Amino acid sequence: MTLLTLCICSCVFQLGLSQQKDLTTEQQLLSIFKGHWTIEGSESTYLEICDWIQGNHIQCLSTSKEKEGTDSSISYLTYSASEKTYIYYGLYGSGSSRTLRGHWVTDKFVLDGQRLTADKKTKWRVTIKPINKDIHFMQEVSVNDGPWETNADFMYKRVQ
């Protein structure tokens, strides 16, 4: 099922390449994500491809190869003019998903979101900062209103 889903998404992705038109200033900031990416230190196991799709949204397809197998995900980044906010929506190979909302603050994107389940409340705070041709990604998490802890801090490196 996951392979079929990725194949369909890949076809949609390919059809939508370079369909961006008349980008607003806010949408132009999303251009930093366009390209092929890996994570520093995981160059042989991680690849993420991001490009424009119809409607001036960025779509990213990622694949991570681990000992347990291959994990794939798809995510979308967009700017909502009506809400005056950036929106990230991710669908992960584990079957989970999440939505983050945020803004461009000085020189970086700052996004946050939360999920309530029967046993806990999880909050995320993500900072994405372009540095030269790379992107610094930092994610903090708080469970049940506990202290914020960094659970991801790495550099995306451009492959192409």
C-alpha cells in the first residue's frame, strides 16, 4: 500500500513540477526548499526531493533507509493568505501525520503545533533557518506541558 501511495504521489509530483506562477512575497520564501536534499551525516541513507506543485505549494518526498527497512514520507509547505501564516502538513511512513503553523521571523521559519491523544499532549516547535545553501533544522518537543527538549538538530545539505 505504501509503495502504491508513493507511486501515485510521485506521478502527481511530476505533473506539478514548475507550475508555480505569480508567487507572492510570502510564497517566494518557500523557494529555499526547492531541490534535492540529504541530512549531514546521513548522506547514504536519506534523500528528500522538494519542488513546486500546482497552486504554488511546495511538496517534499523523502526516503530514509534504515536497518529496519525503508521509511517514506510526503509533506507540503504553503502560505495561507487568508490566515497570514505558513502551514506545514506531513504524512509519515508510520501512518501518523501532523500540521504545524508559523511565520517567517527575521531570517527563519518558526512553526509550531500540537496533537492530543488519549494518553498525552505533544507540542512541537520547529525552527528552519537557511544558512548559505544549506538549511538548519531544529525541532523541540514538549509532552504534557513538560519542559521543551530538542529532539532533532541537523543540517539539510543540498544534493543538486
